[in-house]
Amino acid sequence: MNSSLLTFLPFVVLIGAMFLMTRSAKKKQQAAVSMRDQMGPGTGVRTIGGMYATVKEIGDDTVTLEVAPGVHAIYAKNAIGAVLEDEEYNRIVHGTGDDLNIDTPVVPDDASSLLKDEPADADKAEAPKLDLGKKDESAADEPKDGKTDGEAGAK
């Protein structure tokens, strides 16, 4: 009796794991369907590709989205990744919301304000030359026979 129980144990565990996986997949699918049912004209959405748009029209399997003012595109309902609250949609798309009042340093448009005040004749001062390890070639380094590297001797 003990050996028959041990032979069936892997099958029972496998069937249990399959049941749990299909159950969680069904829950996710039902959550996605209920999320898409919350959509209505004027609702802000994010597609699975990461594009933000406003719902204009809802069909049986498709959704017409306004991706820019006057620009409409038709998407499959399955392509809607998230239905956004109006406040969140406006914050992301239009940059409005409470997070604009945060005291963060302002980044300048150009780097000129980041430089310290230097004298006007700073451009005329020569910067020291860097030694890159290359010696100046002089006439003493040239070959004595007048030939340069790679030049074959003619006979």
C-alpha cells in the first residue's frame, strides 16, 4: 500500500500545480476584463506598448483612441494595458498635478550659468600642452638611404 501511494504522489502534485496555475491565470484575465469594462469615452488609458491616449469610442472588440488632438487610432481592446484615473492621466500627459510644487533644484537650459566667473582674457591664456608620449620627429630620425617605411628598393 505504501509503494502505491508513493507512485501516485508525483501525479497528485503535478495536477495540483496545474490547477493553481490555471486558477491564477483566470483571475488575471478576469481582472483585465473588469478593468477594460471601466473604460468609457473620455477615459485616459495606457496601451500595452506604453502609449497614453483618450478613449473616443468603444466597439465590440476594438477601441478608438485619440492619441493626439484630432488624431484617432483603432486598437484592439486587448491592447489596453491600464485604465487611468483622470488625475493620474493629466499628471502624466499634461504635466499637471501636486508634484509640481516640490522644492527641487531647477536645471538650467544651458551650461553657461554653471561655469564660474572667469576673467575676460581667459580665452587668450594658453592651456599647458599634454604629453601624449609622442616625440617630435626630426630630420635625424629619417633613414639615411632616403627610403621611407614600406618603400621597396628599386633595382
